[in-house]
Amino acid sequence: MLQRILLAFLLAMAIGMFSACGSEAVYNPVEGATRIITDVWGREVEIPVNVETIVTLGPGATRIAAYLNVLDMIVGAETQTANFNVLMDFNPIVHEMFSTLLIVGRGGGSGENNAYIEELIMVAPDIVLAAFTPEGADELQSQSGIPVVAVRYSSMGLANETFFAATRVFGEAVGEQERAEEVLAYIEALKADLNRRTADVPDNEKLRVYAGAITFAGQRGFGGTYSNFGPLAVINSYNVADTALEAGFYEVDFEQIAAWDSDIIFLDPGNMSLVNAEYETNPTLFRSLRAVQEGRVYTMPAFNFSATNVTYALINAYFAGTVLFPEQFADVDISEKSAEILTFFLGTNTFDIMAEGGLFYGAITIGE
């Protein structure tokens, strides 16, 4: 009997050794094992080796989760993202799911810690990915005892280096580095395509353009514009509002807009109520503008809401290209290009939902 037991034991050992030699070893980390990740602020945060559940807080964090296809990891929602709002590109695909989750934060904000601590502790995510300031991230981690990885990025330009850094940190935290690099490579490819089409067009052959009523920290009227505006800069357009200043929003008076008298005007359709009210007050000024007289006023939907919607910004650039450089963008059908971009980032084409929500592309009439 003892011999049979010993023989069985030796046979099991041999089979185990043979199996290990004949196939790749599978690494199963010890339960509770951790690793160190460095976030966008240089904070070193200790997180689990395998992250399975997350909460995303602050402007832009949930958007990156959508782009990386990890929305199913989220176990708690923000008030802002649980309610339908097409101004956030990812919202149409998450608001119903998020409406069933416990609300763990207010959403939006300028980077301060606006989490609901008790609720956050109740859902107990492995980590929190927060678009907070370093102080806000430290405070939340201290209050909750949950690792907080900062993934904040700025809204300047069009998917700038801060967005790239935040996406890479997010991807590393949730084990989606490959998807993160795929997203960033796609952005670079589209930006290169946009630049390539217009890089050789001389300035004296470019239509002069003014982009007004640009949403910035709320709705803005006709004089709200941007220097070095992302969707226009990436196609090398002649933006009359460009100045020696760094890229940024500023207000310009009507007399200056009249003096510029651009060939083309782009306006945020979401702010047309303000523009039309201004038209009622001073219709003569608007009617004196050549672009208005010639019916060359077009939409430029808002793309900055709770940080930058990279999808909307890229679509805006392609649409602006078809208007300002019709020959160079003759092969672009904006609905088809939008479908490609939205599907790549979000997994579904929400172009019709955008239009229904007021984010549409085409000519527009001031005063109507």
C-alpha cells in the first residue's frame, strides 16, 4: 500500500514537471501584491498588480476610460456623467449604465476633490483615476484609503502632450497599455493627415476665417474667440484671431471683427441664442460682414466640455478643412469620417445623436 502511494506521488511530480517544461509558465501574483505607478504629477502611488475595479472622477477621466474600452471596470458614477449630456462625447454610451451605479462624486470642476467619500468607500474600487490637482488627489487618497492616480490633462490645442501623458498613465494603471498606444497612434495619424493636406498651401491662397461664439467656461457670444484654435491650427488655416499670445480664449469687440471681415465664419451652434440676441440689438453690424452677406457662416460645435472631446475636435478639424480647403478635402465626407472617428474611440457611431443634441455640421444663418 505504501509503495502504491509513493509511486502515485512520484508520478504526479513527473507529470507536473513535464507540463511545466512543455508549456509557458503562467504567472499568478500573490493575492495582495502591489506595484508602484507614477501619475501625471509625478506622484508615486502603490496600486494592486491586477486592477479589476475602478472609479473615474473629474474632467476627462471617464472619457479616457471610454477610449480605452474599460467602462465595464467602473463601479461608481458622477452626477454629471449619469445624466444625459451630448456635450461629453462618451456620455451617450454610458449614461444609462451609470444611472444604475452609486453616485460617488459631483463631476466636472477645476480639479478640486469633489468626491463623495462615504459612497466611494462603499463601492470600494481597487483604485481611483482622478483628473484632480496633486493636492486634490492627495486629499482624496488620505480621506478614502484608496489609491488615487491622477490623470488630469489640459484642454489647450487638440489632444496635446498632457492628454498623451494622462492616457498612458491610465493605460498602465488598468493594464491597457496596448490600447492606449493604439489610441495615441490613431490621433497622431489623423493630425498628420490634416497637416499634410494643407501644409503647402500659401497663406495668400487661404480663406481668412473667424471662429466665434466659442464656449469657454460657459456660453459665449459672437466675440468669444480663440488664438491658435486647435481645429483650425491643425489644418494650417488663416485664423484672423491668431495673435502673438499663446493659444487661448479671449473676447474681441465687434469693431475688430468688422475690421477683419473674414471670408468664413464658424460659430458654436449651442451659443446661437446669444448670437441671435446680439443680432437683434445690432443687425447692421452683422449684415455688413462679407461672410454673412455671402452665406458663408458655418457651425463649429463645442468640443471642450469637462475637458477636451478628442473625437469632436478631430471632426471639427475635418469639417473646417472641407469648408476652407475644398480641393484638398474633396475626398472627405464628413458623416463618413465622423463615423470612423467615433467608432474607433467609442466603439459606436454617435453622429446622429450629436446632431439631435445640437452638435451638427453645415451652414447656419445668424438671426434665425
